Amino acid sequence: MPAAERKRFNDKPIFTLSEICNSLKSVISKTYNQTYYIQAEVIKLNHYPQTGHCFPELAEKENGQITAQMRGIIWAGNYRLINERFSSIVGEPLKDGISILCLATIEFSPQYGLSLYIQDIEPSFTLGEMAKNKKEVIDRLKKENVFDENKKKQLPLVPKRIAVISVQTSKGYNDFIVTLENNNWNYRFETTLFPAVLQGERAIMTITDKLSQIERQLDLFDCVVIIRGGGGDIGLSCYDNYELARRVATFPLPVISGIGHSTNETVTELVAFANKITPTEVAYFLIQQFHDFALKVQDLQDRCLDYVNRTCTAHHQLLEKYSRVLKVMGSQSIMRQNDKIDSFSKQLKLLSKQTIERQHEKLVTSSRQLKLLSKQLVDIQKDNYEINKKQLLFLSQNLIEKQKEKLSVLEKQIVLLHPENVLKRGFSITYFNGHAVTDAAELAEKQIITTKLYKGEIESVITLKNES
């Protein structure tokens, strides 16, 4: 409109809104007349499946605060191509909360205002930003000396009580529970589910909240398990969050992760006590802890039985040895006493003869004295013999009784360790073709096994289940 015809107010010209918008459009089109690579964060994707168009809200943040914001536009045909390429490289489609590097023109429309018309999005930049953030979080945790803190926790020998952070309807959770419940050794676990969002920005808040709930009842659990199904790296980027990773690293119980992917471990997985690829692998890990303990108990039982058997055999042999020695010593003592009696008798006879020859005149008196002396001496020696014989018999019987008492104690210990008494305590023995089974690999499908309990036996047919 010519200046002469333009209305004025307070001596200032009046412009229409369209004139201002058209002026801005002209200035912007002249100033920004090429395509630009622009780095931004997708606050909200705003994709409309009915039309196929996408109007992402883009922003730049500093210390968590938005410092710049603008609307983007991706027309339907272009969005389909961009999203397919992005998904094939990153592993997941475009979504809220990711950093992107887009190629765009800057245009102003009188009807829709200033917008970025996005022509392409570079997937490698998004992956790079994720890797950069991951490294910064790892370095920060290591600097704070908490990166390996959870790995230093002590997992109980039998981790029976398990707090599970997952989603009840997820396949990963179902695989985990089925694997635990159907283990080949009938080990029994106690699981408590703490439902949580396991993907995206909300996962950070909900998982840390569930960890706090578990921490308020630590005495009820032996460890914590975080499991979910598979997903691409974008879906798992929340597990590279500093707050979540630090919460896991410093948690007072061992944390075992199984979030369902095999490459590019997240920071949360790296700081966990143990990281398994899938929820099923987590279940196998816990079952193995039970089985390792059972094998140790079986080994100790075998060693105890072997020690008792060897000790009993040694004591039996020692008892027999002492018995033989005592018998020999008794016989030798009796023989020595008999020899002494014979020797005294001969001496008496010789003495009597000499006395008769020397003192014939005292024959009667000496004869009487000699008979009296010989009888007294014989009685004394016989008394000594009887005393020694009784002492030997007493000592030998006392020693034999002591050895019998030791043998009785050992026999009671053997009875306590007898397999039947072990079965009373809740253990069972599985047999195949009359032999005890110690390795599941020895069995095949449809074979019949017998499980011996304290009271009765159970026959089972082996059925192998395919892992889902």
C-alpha cells in the first residue's frame, strides 16, 4: 500500500498483519535461502497416521531447561523414507526424547508461522549422541568410585527370594517365570513382581521408584532382577541414564539384569552385579546358583561317608590288633608264672635234698619246716599269679569296652548319614535304570526316571521343552 494512502495512529503508520507476515516471509526467504544441518531434541514427534504427515516439536536444552524451540514439518512421503532408513540403522523408529541432526530449510508461512521443513535426518548422529552420553555417565560413575560397587555385593549361596522389576504381560517375564518353575531339579523360588515401565523416559522414574520400594523391605529379598523383552538401542537409551545407573550401582542388594539384547551393553547393565542377555538366561543363572550349592552338599556328604567308613575300618583293625596283643600278652604272662613255679619247685627239691644230706640228725624237723615253707611259697606264688591274671583280664576287658563304645558312636554317625535319613530332611534321589542320576545330560526325552523320596517313589517321563 502506498505510504500516502496508509492509515496512521499517533503519527505512526498502521500495517496489516498480512503485510508484516509477508515482509517476514520475504526477509527469511532471502536470508535463509539454503538447507541447513540443525541439531535438536525431539520433544514430541506428533506423527499423524491418517495423513502420514509429521510435525515434531524441536527444542534445545541446557541444564534441563529449554533455551530454544521451533516446530518442524516432515511431509508424509518424506517421513516414510526418513523413518525407514532411521529404523534400519538405529533399530527403532523416530520417537520422543531423542537427539537428532536434521537437514532442513527455514521457511515462514503467514498461516503457520516459522517452521523447519525437514528433508532428512542423520541416524548416525543419534547413535553418536547416545554413545557420547553413555561414556560421560561411565566416566562420572568411575570418578565417584561407585561403578563396581554392586558387583562387590555377596549373592547368597541359595538366592531363593527374588524381587522382579518387569511387566507381567511381557514375554520376557513369562519366559523367566516358566524357566524358574520348570527347572529339572525342582528347586523352588519365591518371586515378587514390581511392575514398571521398561522403555523410554518414564522407565527411569518408574524403575528407580520400584528400587526404592524394594529397599524399604530389604529383609524380604536376596537379590533384584530387572528383565524385559528385546528392543533396539533407542528403546534402551533410558538404561544409560546417570540417575538410574547410579541407583543400580549403589543398591544394597545384588542386581541382575536381563533386558533382552546382545550388543552395546547399557551403563545399567555394566554396573549390575551380573548381566545376562535374556530373561531366560537370568533364570538359568539363578538355577545354577542352587545347583552349585546342591553339588557342594552332595560332595560333602560323600566325603563324610567316606571318612566315616575309613575311620570305622581303621578302628576295627586297631581293635582286632589290641585284642590279639592282649591275648599274646596274657599267654606269655601265664607261661612266665608257670616257669617261675617250676623253677621254685626245683629249687625247693634241691634245697630239701641238700638239707637232708647236711643235717640228717634234724631230718624230721627240717622235713616239716621244708614242707611248711614250700607250701607257703607255693601259695604266695599262686596268689600272685591269680592277682596278675585278674589284672590282665580287667585291663583287657576295659580296653575292649572303650573300643566298643567308640565303635558304637561311629556306627550312630553312619546311621545319621545313611541316605534314608538324608531323605527324611527333604532331599530326593533320582534313578535311571537303577543308577543315581547326577547329570541331566545323561537323560533323553521319553525316558522314565524314578525319584525316591523318604516315603515312596515317583516315576516320571522326561519331556524336553523348546526355549521360546
